[in-house]
Amino acid sequence: MTTAPAEAAPDTASGARTSPATGWLTPAPTSLPRPPAPPAPAVRRGPLAAFGVAGAALTGYVWSEHGAKQGVLLLLGLGLGFALFHSRFGFTSAWRQLVAVGNGAGLRAHALLLGTTATLFAVIIGTGTGLFGSEPAPSAGRIGLGLLIGSFVFAIGMQLGGACASGTLFAVGSGQSSIVLTLGGFIAGSTLAAWQFDLWRDLPAYDAVVLSDHVGWLGSWALTLAALAGIVALTRYVQARRNPPPAGVVPTARGAARALRGSWPLAAGAVVLALLGAGVLLVSGGAWGITSAFALWGSKIVGALGGSPESWSFWQQPNNQAMFDGAVLADKNSLTDIGIMLGAGLAAALGGTWALHRGIPARTAVAAVVGGILMGIGARLAGGCNIGAYLAGIASGSLHGWIWGAVALAGTWAGLRLRPLFGLANPRPKDSVC
């Protein structure tokens, strides 16, 4: 049975119950108790040294060549990768577990991440607080056909590719070989969408709807938290009705060493990711994003091979042109993306689990590439991924983030039906873990 270990996310509760949940703070029911986590293996000293040296050297170079702002963004990316890996914070797995068997633990962790990020965004953007001269702004996206098609296609892609945008990066950093193929497809799909920008640029769409424009930042924050509380209640109801298997567990250290060697509870990962994401907003003026960097990397490769991506309509748009003309290591999303891979490598080495996985089945390899391509195309059509559209959009009080998430659930349903064609398993109600 083939699974996607990069997205295996443990539940926030330390012990499952088989009786119905009686309150918001009690664990939601599962069909079996959650198995104990095995002890973390010994630290992988070689990979730890390699990632440590690479991280320090790159940070020093970026700081000296491009300034403190870019250096801090790279460090924030390192922190994001560290937290993503140690908490195994999954978006792909969370939606798969909910749709397939009704386990809503992952989606409740999303609600905590979204609510904490929305709170921090309301304070930062509402007060106009920024560092390095930045002016923080909400992430708002247009609502139209591109958003609907893109988020649906993206969700299918992440179920085939085995990871979302953030999951792809931290899985690559931790040595997941099949996800390297997903990343390659992701870059190819993003580049293809940029090349064919004229085919989809004029899809019908309405202007962005941002709650703070209508009810202020306090009202936007209150409405967002109320909606998230409703989602938490709904997932608990669904889980009580379906009584699914518990989420899987990963090796962990004990005591204080757990902070460095994992695994973290999902709740801890959600809060740390929210704090670091708010740091990206403070430093750069924009929310944490991922996939625009993939289009940039792929287009730079096309240029190095003799192509002329600078002539594409996509890179002639004012904001995009400035990105393309600049250095990759001065680009906000490129810095945090690279940082995530390095930070995840550090975390995996400290946790003793860093390893290159070999012997990828042919159908899994095909699914990884196809899934990556679909995610690359979908993210460009939708104006972002699970981070740049879903997380940043909802946290900013933008309606497009909610639409992205709802359509992605539908795309997940479709993706689950395609996974068996590539030899990929789905969670089942009688499994011991999902």
C-alpha cells in the first residue's frame, strides 16, 4: 500500500476516545485508541551538519548581498520549515482524512492556524505596523472562473502528488524522493501557466471582497473567528457520526528534547506557523506565499536554456516584471521557500528521520509529476495555493480564501477517486490509523 508520509499528520489529542465527545475541549471520538508514538531515532549528524552549514552560509550571503530584510525572510523560512516538519502540518492529509473517513482533526488544526493568523493580521494590518519600511496589506483575490477551476485542479493535484505547496517543500527538505518529482512537476506546471497567461488572464471574475472594507478590521476578525468556530463544531459533529480511525503517529523525542527533535502536537505547529507567517507580513508587507516562486524558477531555467520568458505577457505585468528582473535570492517567496526546505532538513536530521527514499513505484512517480503539474497550473489560475490563497486569504478577511477552501474540498473528493488508478491508497473506516 503506497502512502504519502510527508503529509501524515498526527492528531492534536494525545489519546483518542471511543465515546462521543461531550465538550469542545474533549477529544473527538475515534474507532480505536491512538497508538503510542515510537521513540525518535538517533540524530543524523551528517545531514544535520550539511543543512546547518548550508543554512548559515546562505543566510550570510543573502544578508551581505541583499540586505537584512532578505536575510530575515530566509530565517523566517527556516523556522517555517522546522515547524512544518516537526508538527507534520498537513493540508493534503487533513482534507483526505476528512473526506475519506470523517476524521476532522487536521481541519480543526487549520482552524486554529487560520484564527491565530487572522488575529495577528488584524493587529498588524489594522494598525499599519511594518518593519524595514514595509506597509502591510491584506491578500485579496478576485472571485471568478479562474479561482473555481484553479482551486479544484490544485486539490486534485495535491491528492495525486502526495503533498500541497508547503508540504512539497518540507517533504523535499526531509528527503522524500517521490516529492522531489512533485516539486519538479509543480515548477513545470507553474511555468506552463505563466507561458500561456493569455489563455486564462481574461476569465470572467468579480473584484475582490475584503471584509475589513465593509465592517472594519475588528468586524472582519470577529466574523472570521465565528466562521472558524462553526467549522470546528461541524467537524466534531461529522467525526462523532462517522467514528473514524485515529490519525497516524510519527517518531518523537520525550520531554524538553521534543522541542528540537519532534514530533509536535498539531496545535503547537499551528501557533508557531501563525507567528512566523505574521513575521513574513511584518518584514515584507505581504503574506506568506509559495507558488509564484515556482513560476519564477522555471522561467529563469527557460531563459538559461535559450528561451525568452521576459517576452511572455505574464512577466510583462508590472509586479511580475519587477520580480523577474530581480535576483532570485532577493525574491520574498523564493527566500521563504528555500528556507522551508533547509529548515525541514534540519528538523528531520535532528529527529533522526532524514533519509533519501529509493525505489519509487512507476505509477507513484507518474502521479507525483502529474499532481505537481496540476498544482502548478491550478495555483496560477486561482491566484495562489493552500498558503497564498487559502491561509492568507481567509486570514486577510478575503472572500476568495473561503471559496478556495470550499472548492478544494470538492477537488479532494475527485482526487480521492483518482488515487487508486496510480496505486495510491485512501483511508478506510476499518483502518487502524488514517
